[in-house]
Amino acid sequence: MFASIDFRFGSHPAGEALSVPLRPSVTIFVGPNNSGKSQTLREISRYCVEGQLNGSRIVEALPFNPLSVDDAAAYIEQVRSPLRMNETVPAEHFPANLPNGRTHLNEASLSHVLRTPHDNSGAFARWYAGQHLLNLDGQARTSLVNSQSRGDLKDPTTPFARLFTNDDKRGRLRTLIHEATGLYLVIDPTVGAELQIRYAQSQPTNERSLDQENVEFMSNALGVDEVSDGVKAYSGILLQLHVGNPKAIIIDEPEAFLHPTLAQTLGVEISRGAVTEGKYIFVSTHSAKFLMGAISSGSDVNIVRLTYYAGVGTARLLDSGSMRSLMNDPMLRSAGVMEGLFYDYVIVGEADADRAFYSEINQRLVDERDPRGIRGALFLNANGKDTVPRIVEPLRKLGIPAIGVVDLDVLKEGGASWTRQLAAVGIPAGERDAYGTRRAAVLRSLNAAAKTNFKIEGGLNLLDGEERETALNLLRDLAGYGLLIVPSGEIESWLAALDVARSKNGWLKSIFVRMGSDPSLADYVRPSAGDVWDFVGEMKRWLANAGRRGIPL
């Protein structure tokens, strides 16, 4: 139904606007809160109904695909309805039954509109696109399994009737729902002129029969009000996907009502079903599990990350290879890297203690409304400083501002290890040798000034004069690319005034005890000038800079 989705902006404020070619598949919008995901869905929905995007903030264009002559003729026959008694139809018009009501249409005009949507987008939307659009908000998706009229089963028109008369589709859908929920979806024809969805522990012998065995089976099965909203939502979405009429489906947060495992399964099934059923599905999600399911489905999936900072929006089509790397790498998966897609920023520390400590420091800055605090940040931990680049680099490639935070002994890592740190934060290859020379010079100064280990003896505080200035310049330039190095040596050197023993095993617990947990008490440690508070402020400066270096365009 759509040729492409064109955005008003691209991956960089000064870059080319993003245009994504479309075919039947899922397009998933991810990004932080207030980045425009739901707004994008609203604009897509409005265009399908009205055929215009006047006043849109995110979507520039959503051109419709024209129908072929044969497809246009088939659609006209599909909506054509017999003349009713005493019904008067204008010349060259025919009565048509559309989802939003009965009307009279000019056959030649309708055929022309269906074949030339670029010139008649408003009429195309009114008579075709809007008739094939399904918007699924939270309430709508749980009501999709409410009873429906049986109608004429020789010419089924409702999803339940089409499913009831198609043994193959009913069997496939039943299998999908049973695999995900442990329940068999069945259709109950034993109540008046309705068809009802029920859920059973076993499959019926003859679901389409009205004999006593089937009546008893259906009476013992669970009604829709006896199962969870998650089961209803999951069933309803798959039912519309496989037997519903919509050609375009819009779902805001499909993970609503679903536990994580079911959300991941839904991601798989929606992505596969969109392709096999020829539907265009647009989804906004905050669920890494749903996203992982979509990526693992093996189907073509468009993933667009949206951001909105200080009145400036960006839209970036995420590389599927990088996404699979994030999802399939055990270390990245265990670190929760996929969650970074739904945050403004990501800060990666060496270990879990780094993650917990810097996150707590930042939270106190945010709580105090200190300008150094970073809102919308996700703190992650690597497994040592050498794995920090493995997390930072793929996030950067996806356009996510990600910072690496390491202790000063990273300067001991020459060769390939040092190069990986520089490459991950986007320092140009032509400058890396110069940074290597500067690293070696600072390392010599620190080793000469230390008695045994500069990392635990004060770090840059051991240096003075030109040697200190050289070291500070190196750390400042690295910070300009989002690689933050602890100048005083190691994480345990922060808040030294609290006099906590610098034990690797017990330091985090001890420092948290000394920092206090009750803001109403006098000994609760609040932000102050200098120390780690300013260090987090350095992170904030790079993250908040729209012209930050190190993010691929």
C-alpha cells in the first residue's frame, strides 16, 4: 500500500532526511521517551484516513502505491453491494458497503483514484487506505476477541467467520497461540447467531459441529473474560494479522499486557506474519524483548530510531547487522545493551561497581536538579576495561550517544588494546598514532612519579608542571570524544573525604553506607563542587553537545 516513509530529518541535524522504502513488513520505531514514536504513528494514521500531512512534525511523506487495473477492478467488485428495495443510485454509480458505512460510488472515478493515488491522495485515503487501516490501542487489542456475528458462512465477512470456515488457517493460528500461552483457541458456534472465541486445554473433536459433544466441550472451555488481557491481546493481534482485512496495522506498544517472553514471541510472529500476509505494520515499542523477537524472526524488519533534543529531531534507520550483533553476542546481551535503544544516553563502566556507583551519583545530581545531572541515561557495565569498547562501539554505530568510563590504568594498554579504545569512540584513524605517542609519554611520567602503582597513589595528582598539563590535555581530548578516564586513578579514589577503605570487594557497600540513604538526615551526602560530581558533569557536557564528536553520521 505504501512506497516509502519519508521523514523531515535524518541521522544528523545537518544531514540528509531519511527515506525508508517500504514493502509488506514491520517498521518498528524505537527511541527514548518523548522522541516522537507515538506522534509518528498518529501521523501515519492520519495520512491513511485523510491523505494529507499538513502540520506534521515528523513524517514528510508516505506515498501510496497505485493498484493495478486488475486489483482496482477486484476491489470494486469486493465492495459492490446489491441494490436495496427503493434505493436510488445516481447514474454511473453503484452501491458499496464499506467498513465505515454504505455509500454510492462512481465506478470510473473510483477506478481512476485507485490507479493514481499520487494525484488523488485524499480520495485514495477515503475510499481505500482508510478502509484498510486498523489502529490497535490497548483497549482495542483486548476487544478483538469479543463475539462477532456469524453472518452468511457461505460468504464469510468477519474475521471469526473467515477463521471458522478455514480449517488450515484456524489450525495454524491455534498452534501459534498454544505454543505461546498453553491454551488452544477455539471458535464456539453454539450461542445463537454469534461466533465466540474460547480457550481450551485440548483441541475439539469437531469444532464446527452442533452435536452434544461439541456443545459440552464449548461449555467447559474458558470464555474471554476468564483469561488474562495478555492472552486476549496476543490472540486478537494474531487473528487480525492472519484473517483480518486491514492492509495497514498500527500498534502503539504491543508489549502492553504481555509478560516479556510473550512480547518476544509476538515480535517474531508479527514480523513473519506481515510478510506472509502482505501487510504493512507500524509499531512503536519500549520493549527490548519485542525487538529481539522481531530481529530473530528472519523476516525483513525496518527499525527506525527517533530522537528529539532541544527542538531538533533525528531519524536513523538501524543497520540490521549491527542489531543482530547486539542481540546475538552473549556478552552484549548479558549487559542489557539492547535497552540502550530506549534511552537518550548510555554510560558504560568497567564493572558492576562502576555502574552502580556512577548511577547513584548521577541520581543524586538529578534529584537535586543540579545541572550536572544526566536525565534519560542508562548505566551499563562491561566485564573489564578491555570490553568497554565492545559495548560503546556498536551503540555509537546505531547513533546512540554512549560514553566509556575507565580507570587511569587504561594508559598501560598499548598497541591493539589502546587502538580499540580510540576506534570505539570514533577518533579518526589518522590521529591514533599521535594519541598513542601522547599516551606513552604520560605513562612514563606516571611510572616515574609513582612508588609502585600510580593508579592507587593519586593518579594525575602525582604530576606537576608540564607533565601534569600534558596528562590533563590528553584526558580532556579523549573526553571530547566521550572516553572518560578517572584522573585520580580509579573509581575507589572518589569521595576520599568519606574515608572508606579502598578494598575491591567491600568498597561499594561501604561507600554507599557512608553516603547514606535517607535524604532527610544530616549525614546524607549531597552533590558538591569538584570530585566525582564534576566528573559526571564532564559526561553531561559531551552528551548534551549536539555537535559531539565520535558519533557516525
